Amino acid sequence: MNDLVRHHTALTDSDLEWLHQLVSEWQLLADLSFADLVLWVPTRDGTRYVSVAQMRPNTGPTSYQNDMVGHLVPRGRRPLLDAAHDEGRIVREGDPEWREEVPVRVESIPVRRAGNVLGVIARNTNLLTVRTPSRLELTYLQSASDLAQMIAAGAFPFPGHQLDMDHVPRVGDGLIRLDADGIVQYASPNALSAYHRLGLATDLVGLHLGQATTELAPARGPVDEAMVKLASGWAPRGAEVEGLDCVVQLRAIPLNPKGTRIGSLILLRDITEVRRRERELLTKDATIREIHHRVKNNLQTVAALLRLQARRMDSARGREALNEAVRRVGSIAIVHETLSQNLDESVEFDEIADRVLAMVAEISPGRITGHRKGGFGVLGADVATPLAMALTELLQNAMEHAFGPGKQGAIEVVALRRKDPSSDGDRLRVTVQDDGAGLPEDFDPHSSGNLGLQIVRTLVEGELGGSFDMLPVPEGGTRVVLKFPVAAVEKR
């Protein structure tokens, strides 16, 4: 819609934002009307209309089999559009149109904002299945007529009132019509069923909905005045009512088609199962975090035991081997500590990389410095754990073998993450480079090396499904390059 409005029309950004609010809400009008909606906006030169949005009803058959967005029609071809736009009133005159042997009743509703008509909504009703309307359908149609008058007067959508439209009740979930005093005039079968699950033993019609709702909710201190206002339909807002074994979501829509409040619509939905599943997920998340926390504690205990054993060893080689094991266990513990603080099985690996750098730098305090460039991004636990171990081994190997006793130097870790054109994920390139002594002339990274490099090869090629290479740096030093695919992960 943004492109169409900016390319074809002279509407301002504020006007466009109003249209976005309208389009985010107009599924309600389409469902209540049993009709398709098409939003037409006049072009910049005023000679044509361009359709910038379209909505089909969930409650009835569509009048348009094809997408209408982007169509241009000249003024004069559709007189109802001209009349609604020029006169600023809802136009219903005229005989039904025939489209592919289907009679369609067309109405035009001007869209007004701050006294100006921005465009026109064409409401198209498929008349092929018209029958004697029920009380439910009559309530729907009357409510749709009230909303249409509010749109024409610039009173709907409600300015400054934003809702997450993916999670609000729909017309078919349950509908209650209130009069100006908050008394229930009509309740759909789904709405009545939801209130029966809350504990209501009678019919809703004739009751004051605000009072009935607060009486059904468990007593938790003073009466919630906001709940009374919402259930009475005095203000456009949403809330949840939680009974003993049921949770119902409410949304109030005040109706003031001629500037005077005549009542309101209450949309509602039973979300008991949704909330139950959310609670189960929260419980599982808490359990998973606790498991990671305990694993981290156990690993730190193992590291402490290894460190204690190293202090008691007389052999320098044995003591160093145990200290290496302490750092390997510590790198895994860092990952589990980070996972224990998250709601999902993914981590921001930049923090882990920095902590691993700091941990390994403790081997030679002040003599060798390490820093990171670039970002690893969010990684799943299945990637973060082997990568943390591999990074620890490479840093430890560089500090031990690249620099002689007393020598100073620097180690740089560079992360480059890019979209993988061959898959839906990314590819990560990690470079660990030092400015130390470099590699021996006969060194083969794929067959030579100590235990640490063997661990790196196994982790990168086996668990990460990537490649590992060590190269001499012409100006002095060694460069290790890891390349592997990673799944695209988003933090919740």
C-alpha cells in the first residue's frame, strides 16, 4: 500500500498512517457486512482512482475472485465512488452489478480524517446466497452500518488506540451488542458459551455486562474499575477475564455513528487452551534453564577438581595437561551459563567469544592481548557449544606455541556472517590470527598438530559440518580459518 499511495496519490504520511490503521481494523467491517472491501484513493491529478487495499469476509462468499489491488479506474466509470468522494456521504443507490453471473450490491463509504475525505471503501456484497436473515445476521449488519457511519465521520479507527490485530477476537469468535447503558441486547451463541464456561448460569440478554463480568471473575481485592468500563463498552480497549477454569479475552468497540454513543460491540474469545499451553511452555522453559544452570554448576565443579589435582601434581607436563582440560570444561560451562539466562536454546555468541578470549588470556596476563572484530550473531546451542570449544583450543594453541617465553603479541578473532545462497541459513567464517612465530615449513594442518588441533578438526568438520585450515601470514604469524553453515536463529 505504501508504494501505491506514494506513487499515485498526494496523501501525506499522516494520511497514509490513518489508512494503515483502518486497514488493520477493517476485517471487522468485512465480517460484519458479509462483504468484500476495496479501498480506492484518488490519484494525484484527480482523474482516476487506484485500489490500494482489499479485504474478503470470513463470514460469507467473496464478490471478487481476483486481486483488485493496483487497479486504476477513471472518474465517471463508477458513479458511486464519485458521489461518496465528492459529497462525503455513504452512497447505496443503484441496482446490483452482475459479475460472472453473480449479483453484487455495491456501496461506497467515504474515509474521512480531520475533515478531509482520503478515499472511498467500496463494500461489495455477494447476493447469490441471500436469504431471510437471522437475529445474528441482523445484529451483524446493524453493527456494520454503525461502523461505516463512524468511518465516514472520521471516528473510526480510534486515534492512538493500537492493538495487536493477530491476537484480538474476531467476529466469529463471539459478539455481544450492548446499549448505551451497557445492557446486553444480543449475544451470539459463541459469546454465550464463553460466559457459561466462566460460570454464568443464565442468559446474557438483559444483564449489565460490566457487573456480570466482575461477578464471574474470582474476588481479588477491590472491583477492577477498568474491567467494568471495558465490559460496559465505554472505551476502546482489550482485556482478559479469568474464571476458575476459563480465560476469556474481551475487546470493546464503542459505537457513536452520529457523534452520540448508542452502545458498543464486545468481541470475545475463549483462550483457555491458549493460556494453558503458554503456561506449559513457560514451565518447560524454566525447566530447561534450570537444567543448563545445573550443568554449568557441575562443569565448574569438575573444573575446580581438575584445578585442585593440577596443583598437587609434580610433573609440569601433567599439570599443564590438567590446566588445558580446565579451560576446555570452562568454555562449555560458559555456553550453558548463557543458555540458563535465555528463554530459548539460542545465544548471542559475541558475549561468549569475548569471555573465552578473556579466560584464555589469563594464561599470560599482560603479555598477549586478544580482541574480536565482527559479530557471530545468534547461534543455536548445537553450534555454540562446539564453536566455543574450538575457539578455546585455537586461542590456547596460539598463546602457547606462537609466542616464546617473555614475548609479547596479539591475537585477533574475526567473525563474518553472511547469507548462504545455497540454503535458507547463513555461513559463518571465523578467523583466528596471531603475529607470532608462524608455522614450521613441513606443517600440515590436516594431519599434524597436537591434541588441541585434532579436537578442533573433529569439532569443525564433524559436528559443525564445515572446513578448517591453517595458513602462514606473510608478514609473520599464523591464520586459522573456520567456515561452516549456521541456521538462521532469532532471539525471542
